[in-house]
Amino acid sequence: MTVDLPVQDASPANDLPEEALPQEIGHQIKRRRQVLGFSLRDLGAASGLSASSLSQIERGMVSPTLSTLTAIAQALHVPLFDFFAGSSRDSVVLKKGRHLCLKLPESNIEYELLSRQGSASIAVMRARLQAGHSVYDQPQSHPQEECLLVLQGQVQVWLGGEIILLGRHDSLNFDANTPHRFTAVGEEEAEYILCISPVVF
């Protein structure tokens, strides 16, 4: 028996030129902020960012870092990928080449969302991190559980003061309330699968 499941279409955000991405992100942040009835000062207080910085981000004048975007997403109570419009929330099958991608200008990491956008229970991503670089400038913590599986290269995980080195096909499951940071060590780009549950940023 063959069952036809909904297939995800390509997201318009994936087709945007890199220089247009800050404007799209800013538009989505402003839209969500207004839905919640937040002023720029309200969002600033919740995210730890200044109202002037947020205004520049919303107008597409600056490209936010991944750390900044994560702080904003947490303050607005949305998954990070919600800032990239266009993906269907009802899709089940995600065809190769149709996944939503997140690559910020001047960023050292690229994410590809493998799970359905809009799911509140789990997010599954493929990440590619350039050699010698870390995902965040400083360790991050958030109320979630994470599982990391290395596909290529080596990932050094700083986890609550402990350093864990993961090689190809090694995995790590941990409480993300513990401050953590991932770094690609060696000369090879690191590629890994990251599962996060629940989706609260």
C-alpha cells in the first residue's frame, strides 16, 4: 500500500540573495514583536539587547549574529527558524534540496532544518561548522535536551567546564541547561546532526 504524504515546497527564504537576508530576518522579527504587542524596549529588556540595536536589526541595517538571533528568538518565544518565512507547517516529507537553510552573512556555521518547521516537540538539524571556529562566542544554556551526532570531522564540546572530543559517528546526549559550546577542531570542516527538544527558541 502506498500512502502519499504532504511534501514540503522550497522556502522563499532559501532563494533570497545573501544581501537580502537581513531585511527578511528583520521583517519577521518586527512582525512577531508586534503580534505580541512588544515595544522595542520590551524586546530589549527580554533579550538583553538595546532598543537601538533591535531597531537596526528590524530595518535590515545590520546582520545579527547567531547569538543575537537566538536571544531574540527566546525573548519572542519562537523557534529560530521561524525568522525565515515560507515553509509549510503541515509538511511531512521533506525532499532532498528542499530543506530550510540558515546561513547568516559572515557566519562560520550553516544549519539545514531536517524536521518540519513549526514543530514544537523536536528540531532536527544538519550543521556544518568551519574548521577552527565555534558556534557561539560564549557558552550558551537553555531549557532543552540536545543530542549531537558527528558525521564528519571532530567537534570539541565545552560542557559545564568539561571538554569532550567527539569524532566521526560519536554522539553526545546532554541537558542543555548546562552551559555548552561546540568547536570544530582540526583542519577539516565539522558536520553533525543536532536534535533539540522541545523547540523553545
